Amino acid sequence: MNNLSELHLDALAEVFNVGAGRAASSLSEIVGDEVKLSIPSVEIKKASEINAAVMAMNSTKFGAVTQQFSGPFDAKALLLFTESRALEIVRDMMGSQMSIQELAEFEHDAMCELGNIILNACLSAMADMLKISLSSSLPNYTVASTEEIFKRIGESADQPFILILHIDLIIEKRHSEGHLVFLLSSESLQNLVTHIEHYLESI
């Protein structure tokens, strides 16, 4: 059951905005230019409710960085950018004039690094603000179709809830929309709610 109220979602938005600020600062150092990373919305859905319209997925292929987090609650995180945007981001990170085709060989490592920066910044902000400890696996990057992504989500039978964040990433005025998805079990969702409530009581 979804136990997150508007107050809980507002608290999560605050946590992830702090994480976005940390990630933007780290990415700015890598690309040598200002990076803006905003998370304009946070919502919780059942896995069974997820479709392309809900995710605002208007492309057929996505670059997906996945990472597992564990602690008081466990979550599988997916960071999604359209395949073409992923390669543009890699070019910005590499600071290179190489063609998109030439950059493809660097795509895996660069996108893993991007995912690692964004995901760990968000989760470290959550750990700091909720006063918990979270550990993470190494990130993995794949290019997958929309259908494959939804299949992965659907196969997570023990993780029926999905926390969705729609991301705006701007590098040198290049605007890329992304999606940050956390798959949560019912127990993990309840544990997250409990820690958010403790956080709200402390402020």
C-alpha cells in the first residue's frame, strides 16, 4: 500500500534536490562548464501502473544505468536517458570533438560514471538527511528498448512500488530529460516512510 502523503513526497523532493545540487557540482568539474540538474517532480506508483505515458517516455531506446542500494531499506535504481541524449552527454563529459559514432566506444564507462555521480549524490543526500547508512553496488549500463525496461520492472515481483523522479539535465545549454526510478518492496517503502517521518519530526 502506498503510504506516502504529499508531505512525505515534499520531503523526498527536498532530499533529492540536495542530491541534485551535489551531482551538478561534481559534473561541472568533469565537463568544465556549468551543469544544472533539477528534479522537478517526485511520485510513487505501483509497478502495474507503469507505462510509457506515465514515464513520459517518447523514445524507443534508452541508455539505462542500474545500481543496487541497501540499508534500512533496499532499492534498485535505474537512471534513464534516450540513447541519442546519452551519447551527447558522453561527448560533453569527454570534452571531445569526436563524432557520435566514435564516442560509442566510450559510452559504457562514461554513462556508468554519470550514473554513479547522480545516483550516489542523491542517495548520500538521503543518507545524510535521514541519518541512515546506505551501501551501493557498482553501476551497470545497457541500452534497452522501452519494452525491455518495462519487462525488467514487471519482473521485480518483490519490488511492487516505484519511486519516479523526472530529471532535467542541462550542460552548456544542452537540455536532456531523464528519469530516475527506484524499485522498492512493500517493506522497504514502509521503512522509507518511517525514516521520512523521523526526519520531519526533527525539523
